[in-house]
Amino acid sequence: METKSLFTGVEHIGIKALEMEKAVQFYTEVLGFKFLHRIKPGEVELVFLELEGTVVELVEVADGQTFEDGVVNHLAIRVSDIFKAIEHLKNHHVELTASEPMSLGEGRYNFFFRGPNGEKLELYQG
């Protein structure tokens, strides 16, 4: 069986949330994700959000659990105008890791910032 037919796309990207409501608010109000649903299949709550076909699963951090398996390296979000997107983040007092986007050549740019749990996020314009 070809790998191409076995692996067909990204189902979701899991990001741990220290404060679930703060994380949900950030992803929906600041970044424009759509709330899909919330479940609690065991001890931790899961919240599913979607942006243009990409699903993010916020995973509740319960009982002071640590991040032995990581938070996520980063989540890249496509934007139509990176400069306007950075201004939007500034207006929402988001932690930025740089002051200007980095040019990747040929009109492509990226810019890293932090989400409410310290997760590394990226804006990408291509």
C-alpha cells in the first residue's frame, strides 16, 4: 500500500491548554477559529476548533500535569496580509517574539508569536 493513500491529510493539531476558557477565547476571538464542540471522554476536557478546514484540539491540562510530551512545536496560520495580522495581534496584547515579519523571499513572510499557554504560533503569508 502506498503511503500517499494511507496518509490523506491532517485531522487536527493538539495543543495543551493550561486555562481552557482563556485558550478558547484566544483562538476564537483573536484568531477567528470556529468553535466545533467540547467533550470530556475521560479525566480531561477536549475542545475542537476549526479555521478554514484545519482543526485544532485543545487538550485540558489537569492536576498540574506537565508537558513531558510537549505543547506543540508550532501551528502555522495562513494570512492574506501579514502586516495587518501583526497589528491585530498587537491590539489584542499578544506576546510577540519579534517586531517585524521575516521575509522568506518571493513575497513570502512569516512571523512568530505566543499563544495564551506559551505555545509558539506562526503567521504565514505566501
